[in-house]
Amino acid sequence: MSLVLRLQLFAHASTDALAEVRFPADEPVSDRGRRELERVRPPVVDHALTAPERRTVDTAAVLGVRAESDTALRELDYGTWAGKPMSTVPEADLAAWLIDPHAAPHGGESIVALLGRTRGWLDEMGGRSGRWLAVTHPSVIRAATVCVLEAPASAFWRVDVRPASVTRLHARDGRWTLRLA
């Protein structure tokens, strides 16, 4: 018998950091984010996970979903840039990070490291079955999409994930596919 997993990756709702063009820290969902979630129908799932940060926990709570925290879904580590306006980061450092997926000039996590963490999580999830929801961050959803498509790390910034959006993945016996609605 074949195991089938239907996974919805739900991007947390908007935060003040997004509106202010700041690198995120552990902030809550903003008023705008709460309004975004009012337009969302709660998903029907068997199991739910959330990243540990406040904005993902808030999103799950507003959706009315009881979710277990999973640290593998945590936000990309922005290191010394966390909470800072993007305009305060030296252009050369920002360019290096955006161009080279191995770079981590901010003392945090590189895109390659995030892809590795996400690939490990997908491998673990691929052995499960049922309908799952994971409330997480756009960076993790970008990484999961790149992993599922077996695209190069350089494709990471070409995946756009908006707040309160859903990306659907399916796994059959550990083999992943991206499902477009």
C-alpha cells in the first residue's frame, strides 16, 4: 500500500517588519495580517505543524488550527540583520547574500543551509500520510519549492511567496510533487 501525504504550506500573515521593509525578528502578526486571515477559509487537515515564531503561532491561532511546534520550520536565521531595516545593511553584503546562496555575511544562515534543513524535513515528512498543514515562513516555503522541483539553489529568490498564501505539495512514498491550484 502506497503512503500519500497532502501537505499545505501556509505562509504566515503580514507583520510590521514586512510593511517597514525590515528583516524579521520574532514579531506578531500585524493588524493588516489579521485582516488577511479574515478572508481565509480554515483548512481541513488531519495534522498541523507550526514554526516556533510568534507570527506563525498567531497565524495558526487566528485560523483556528491547533498545531504542534516544529523547529525545522523556523525562519531563516538573519543573524545580525534580524529586526534591522534593509536600508541599513551595507549594499555589498546584501548583494553577496542575494547572489551567492553559500554566503552568510550577516552571521546567520545561508540559503544553502536553509535548503539542507528543509530537504531533511521533507525527507522526514515524506514517510507520513494524511492531510497536513504547516504554518511557516516564506523563506521555508521557497526552500521547499526549490527542493521539490530539484532546482538549483540559485532559484531560491525566483520563488515569490505572499503572506497568507498556500503552497500545496503531495508525496507518494517519499516522492514529492508541487500541486498548482
